[in-house]
Amino acid sequence: MGARSVRPKRSGHPRPRHPRPRPLRTFIAVAAAAATLAAGCSSSKSSPSGADVNSANQPKNPTLVITANDISGGKNGAEADWIQKSLIPDFIKAEAAKGITATVTFRANGVDDNAYKSKLALDLQSGTGDDVFALDGIWVGEFADAGYLKPLADVAGTQVDDWDGWKQITNAVQALGEYQGKRYGVPNGTDGRVIFFNKKLFAQAGLPTDWQPKSWQDIYDAADKLKALSGVTPIQWDGGVPMGEATTIQGFLPLLAGAGGSLYADGKWQKPGKSFTDALGFYQKVYGGGYGDAVLQQDAKGRDKSFSEFAAGKIGMYAESDYMWRAVVNPQGGTAPMADRDAGVGYALIPAQTPGSGIRKQDFVSYSGGSDWSVNPKTKYPQAAWDFLAFMNSNAETVSRIGGAAKITARTDVNTQVLAADPMLKFVNDKVLPITSFRPSLAAYNDVSALVQKAVADVVGGKSPDEAAATYEKGLEALVGAASIAGGS
Amino acid sequence: MARPASPAAVEDPAGLGRARAAAIAAPALLVVLAFLVFPALWTLYLGTTNYRLTGFAARHPRSVGIDNYKNVVQDPAFHHSLWLTFEYVLGSAVIGQALLGFTIAWLLRDASGRLKRLVEALVLLAWILPSSVVAFLWSGLLDRDSGTVNTLLHTQGTAWIVEHPMAVIIVFNIWRGTAFSMLLYSAALTGVPPSQLATARMFGANQWQQLRDVVFPHIRGHVLTNLLLISLWTFNDFTPYQITGGADARSQILPVYIYQTALFDGQMGLGAAIALLMLVINLVVALVYLRLLRERRLERAA
């Protein structure tokens, strides 16, 4: 997997022990009805603890509900179809062979990632929640701290660490499901960020179709040429609050890394320094200079719209992860399919600001993330849930999963088998992952990310990078406390 | 009071006695306690904690006293949202819906049955359609690239929802909610004696004078009730979220602001504090209107 940015196993914050707030005495006086209601809400189901869970004494008729932000015919449609038509029937068959009659249903979602996160958190908080669910790797810390997730070994026992699949998953990818050194989920795979470009438009603008920028200036120069084409937006570089995490990981972080900075290093959050304002300066140049569509960044559906525009040949360059290639412009099952994807879409590494100015003195940079599958600690059938998780991440099922649409999976054995068939994903696996960085797996990350999105949106909206960085710094200090911030990069 | 009553009859008009009356009212009161009083107190309590949707504070919320309330009251973002809510209520409900609803009712008071029914049906349609459906339709109408409005006005490329978010949700809410005011005023206008209007006209009163001196005194109670209901509804209206998506601070009216704070940012404690302030504002608005209504009744009785 190669080099990675600092990814501490332990959170740097001291965790003060606070007494639970005592329910106010007035409540008791309110009404008996209210009290019963409250009791009903707070009583937790008793489920077997990890130590008792094993395949020998499990119930013979487990019922599982599986959920993910996948929906047939929509978001991650290929995966939704695979889960419903292939994975679940296969699993039921495999369980039947062991004498177990499993009932498994899939609950589909097709919404923005943040809406999915809120729903998941609310379900888990209220003590319901589905038995097995997918979640973004960067939510693991928050969910674990909230008690919505427990280490897999606490839920399903020692069999978790004995699972033979771990050997096939590199440490960097395993870390996507870890928090404070413990395994909370089985990673689904990983991704890498590149610049996609429309070869047809590049040819029209007199640019090479095997374009590879070496610096930000090269990107500006290409944008200048693309600007001459009518009806074409030269660059889409995610930069709006409605785009949520996409703005941080697709847009800002590769720029920050390209200017040699990171949000978190050596156990401290970083005060916004020159690399931070330089990264914001890129946005100023793109959206202030007429290379990008500033209004689109504020549109509630801006991300989906920009996908359609890219597919329609109206956007020249687009910074995205390989998700774009396999789930958006994919002629088979993409949300904005391009029939001529293989010939018409090019991809290039994201350059550092200037050669060698990137993080770890790199010439090119990227950021990676990935999602996990995990088990609800309150599931009534922890054994069946773990069996499902192990089954879905077995070699055979992983191969079956990517049957329709290749993807960089968590398993190296599968990757070597299948990635050769897809040049783009092979490119990410071979060229991007060795230079990539990962986001800090800290519970506070998502709040910091929201501040980053705000800063970027401010610059896209016309504020100066210095002003936006100052607001970010103030917000960061209020969020994590001055003691957790180191002095500038 | 129209007729004098003995004090005993006023205190116990049904003759049930205190115990039996309490027994009859108890189930209803319990429901009110469980679904109104308890959630309100729970909100008050949550507002004093740093409770969050995820993270450490979700499992171990800590009491922060009145810090949330203090922070909210001093927060410019809250002031901004409150001001937007005021604009929204004033623009879309008090001025927009009430005025437009009254105008339609007034113009249609003598219209023939068919025309009246047609207009009423059209206005009502906006009111009875599910909000998720109309929000979707409006997003389509106002779409930047292929929206109907841009096609009709030849303003291709205008992103109405992004460029004029407040205007969009105000116009939307006028369109959506005018039916209620129209119906209420139609009913109220039937209570204005035609003889008085005829007399006024005989004395040469113009339209405005008729409205001011004949119609308005008759429907003042209805106007107040109408304004009370629509301003409270509009104050608590969440539908704009479905059009704007909620992320744009320029159109975050209070309900949307609370949603963003509590669920999107996960700050449940802070969100609860804002929600409680909102409840207080609701109560104050309701009290003012009820006060006015009572004065009106007392005037009438005198």
C-alpha cells in the first residue's frame, strides 16, 4: 500500500470523565406516563456478549437486516443488485448447508452520504438499527465513541481475529475499519483521487490527450485553453458545503497535500499556515478566474449535476476518485453513463503545487478513503451477522461483487485477479495508492471537515483565502481546544 | 355574558363534581403530558447538555448549564436565522397569504358559481398536494438548466434557488398557503350583511371605504385568527428545506437552522436549546394574538 500520512492509533485528547447528567427531579414529578415512556426508551435489549458467541450454539432461525447507501437503479446500483440477487441467496444457501435457516433482507437507501449517516446514527441511538450495515471509514471513531459500534471481537468473539480474510487486507486498508487500535469493521475496499478529463474537449482545445500536469500552473494553463471552447466549464473541483465530504477529500485535501500540508500531524491539529491558504488560493484562481462554475458548488444537487455535465461533455477536468469511473460514467450501470468512457475519458495524477512541493516532498499526491461493513452491537444474532460479514468478504463473494463493475477491493488476492482487466483501476492501484494519504481516524475529523468545507465555500463565494483561513482557525480552536493545535505548517 | 348565571353553575356547569370531572379529563391530560409536556421538558433538559448525535458526548452527555442558551443568544448565525424567519413570516404569511387570500375571496364574492369553483379548486390544489411532491415540482420549475421558469422568461442559466433563495421560498409559501386564508375570508365575508354594503354604496362610499368601514369591522376577529394560525404555521414551516437543501445560510429559517445544527452537524444539545427558544417565541406570538382577540370580544360584549 505504500506511504501513508500519520494515522495515530490513539486519539490525542485526554478524555475527561464526566458524571452522567442526572435526570432532573422534576421529570419524576411530571407524570407516571412520561416515566414509563422514558424507561421504555432507555432500556437496552440484552444480547449475548462476544465471549458466548460461537457457531455451535447459535439460534437456528436467525433474521438479519442488511443496510447500505445502495439502491437498485440509483446510487451504487450495481452493489445493491449484487447484494439482493447474489450475495443474500448465496449466504442463505451456505447457511442452509450448516443446518441454519437464515432470513436476510436488504434495506436500500439512495441519498446523500450525510443524510445516510444521520439516519444510521439515529437508528443506532434509538437502540434499533439494522444488524449489518455499511459505513464510511471516517465515521468509525464517532460511532465507536458514541457506543453505536463495538469492537467486532466484543460482538462476535475470538473468531473475528481468527478470520483468514485479514491476511489478504493490507494494514493501510484495515485501518479504514479501525479506531484506537481495534477492529470495528471489515473494509469494503479503497479508492484514490485523480483528475479525470474529457479527451475530446482536450483535443479540441489543442491539449494532449495523454495530459499529465506537473504543477498547478499546468492545470491553470489547460483551463485557459478549455475556456475558449463555448459551453464548456474548464474545471470542476468540488467546493461547496452541499457537496459535504466530497469537497474535503476530493477538492481541498489533495490541494493541501500538494502544497505540503495536512490537517493533522504528529498528534496535533494543524494551525492553517501557508499551505492552507495556498490550497484555498487554488479555489480562488479557479472560481474567481472563471475556470469553474461557482454557482453549481452551492446547488443542493450540485454534485449530481456536475456528474451529468461531465458525462455530457460540458466539463473539461474533474477531480474525483475512481468512483467516477466505475459508478458514475460507467457505461454499464453508472448514474451518468458515457458510452465512450474507455476511449473518451482520460485520467492524470494530481500534481503538487510545484514539483516536489507535496507532502513528503512528493511530485504527485492523492487522498484515499473507503467504507466498512460492521455489525450492530445490539443485534440479536451476532453469530449470523459475523458469518454474513465473513461470507461477503470471502474471496469468492468479493469476486462475485465486482463481477459487473470492477473496484479496488480490500482483498489483495482479488485485486491481483481482477484489476488487470480495468486499466483505470490498475492505474489507481499501481500509481496512486503508493503516493496517497489517509484522513485522520479521529472522532473530531468530521467536524473539522465541516469547517474546511465552510472555508472553501467562503473562498468560492468571493472571500479571500486569508479571511477564510482565519475563520477556520477560530472554528478549529473552538472545536478541539487550543491545546490540541500545533503551530502552523 | 348574554344571560346571568349563578356562580355555582359557572364553576360546575355539567354538575359532575370535581372527582368525576377529573376522571373524565385524565386520559386526555395524560396524552397531553406524554406527547406535549414531556417532550417540551425533555427539550429543555437536552438544551442544558452537550449531547450529540455521534461521538463521545452521545454516550456521556455532560451538563453545560445554560451555556447552550447563552451561546445561541449571542450567536450571529442565530440572529441571522431569526431575522430570515421574520422576513419569511412577514413576507409570505402576513402580507402574502393573508392579502392574496383576502383579495381572491373579495373578488370572487359575487362571481358566478363555475368561475368561483374553478379558482378555488386551483388555489386549493396547491394546498392539498403533499409537500414533498410540490417541492420536487418547484425544483423542476426553477432548475437552472432546464427549468420551466427559465424557458418562459428566457433567463437560461439563472439558478433561482441559489441566487435568490429567500425570494423563492417566500413566493413558494404564498403559492402554497393562500388557500387557507382564501377559504377563511370567503366564509367571513358571507357574514357581512349585504344591506350594510348597499347602504354604504348608496352614500357614495368607494371600494376602499366599504372595506374599511363596513367589511373590516365585521371580520376583524377572523383576520386575527387567520394571522395567528398562518404566522405560527409559517414560523414552524420546514418545507423550504425540501427546496433549498438547507445548506445555504442565506435561506436558513429557524426550523431548517435547527435541523442543520441538531441532525446535520449532530449538535443535539445546542439544537434543543434553539428549539426551546423557538417554542418560547411561538408562545409569545400566540399570546399577543390571543390578547388582541380577547380585547375584541370584550369590546363586542360591552
